[in-house]
Amino acid sequence: MRRGLLQGVLLAAALGLASLTGSLDRRAAAETAGILTGEVIASNDVSVDGAMVALEGIGGVHTDAGGRFAFRDVPKGYYRLTVTKEGFSSESRLVFVQPGRLNPVRIVLATPAPLPSAPTAIAVPIIQHSSAILVRGDVNGQAETLFLVDTGATWCVLSNALADRLGLRSSRAAEMVSVYTASGQIEAPLILVDLLRVGGAEARGVQAIVHDVPGLTSDVGGLLGLSFLGRFKVEIDRVRGVMLLSQ
């Protein structure tokens, strides 16, 4: 009986010592480790769930539905914290974990600015006649005609017949301007065309002069000059048979 009693006392003492040792270990760990907690939000204050949060030398976790994360039992020291999420700019910062306490951080992820889109070129079919280039256009949504492309002309040109047909010369003449042509200097009325369409490209308030260009056939209503073409970047692709207009 005495032997059994002695064994019981020794066992109790051993258990008590183990309990005390465990308590001391936990206290020691608490004094040398801390908890890093945090929240990840977007620049518009919306919580970011599923973001990857990596703590250098410790590991990685994902944020929950509320954008929260936590690392427990992190030894005291400085750590590199990196947060990434598809569709956002990554964020990296140096954090210090103090032992025996919570160490909260707040990470704001910015949505990257969209890349500027490349200008979309409008391909306008061209008619090649020797060195001349013709395109089909529409004036004020009322008359379709062919235009001779002339990147050296300051203004667009409408023939007298086309201007009269649309009632432009008599009602929209703003002033008389001097124009230098192959046959010399002339005076011509300068008018304003409300809408000029060429293929899928269009421009409003286009200045044009009314004048019959020598050598043009009756199916060509005038010239397409810089008062229209100057609003676009122009590229002539003779191989594909198109004029490319982009803004």
C-alpha cells in the first residue's frame, strides 16, 4: 500500500511539473511571439477576398470574405509582407511583429489604370486611277459622290452642281476666299458642310469651297482635303486597296 501511495504521489508530482513546464513554455512563447492580423481592401473601400498574403519566412494565407487574414505565433522581428490579387496592383511593405500582442495592418490594393487602347483604324475602300485615289463619300446624308483624295489641299471642294443640288452655295456661303489652283488664283465661296462621311469615318462642321476642279468627271463631286483628312491619321495602303483613317 505504501509503495502504491508513493507511486501515486510521484506521478502527481510529475504531472504537476509537466503542467508547470507547459505553462512556462507557453508564457515564454507568448513573450517572444506575436499575432499579425490584417485587412485587405480595394481603393474604393471594398473588402478584397481571396487575396494571397505572404509573410516572408513564415508562409502564406488567403483573405476571407471580409478581406481579413492572420498569422499566429510569429516570432518577434521585421518581416516582408506581400499581398497580390489578380486585377490589382501588388502591395509589399515591411512590418514589425511585437511579441505578446496583436499586430494589425491595413493593406489597400489599387486597381491598375487601364492601358490606353490602340486607335482603331477605319478602312475606306479606294478606287485607284493612275496616281489618283478616289473614295466614296456622303454629304449631309443627302448625296453620295466620289471624292478625289488630295492631302495637299487646305479645304475640301464641292463642285458647283453638287453644292447647288444640296442648296449649300446660296444658303451657307460665309465668305469669299482666294484659292490658288493650277490655272492661277481664283475667288471661291467658303461654306460649312454639316456632316461629311467617308466610309465609316465622319466629321461635322467641315469647311469646303465651291469650285469646279478641271479634269474631274461628272461623277466626282469634288476633292477631299485637309479640312476633313486633317482630323484623322491617314495611311494609304495601295496593296490592300484601302485608305486607313484613325484618330
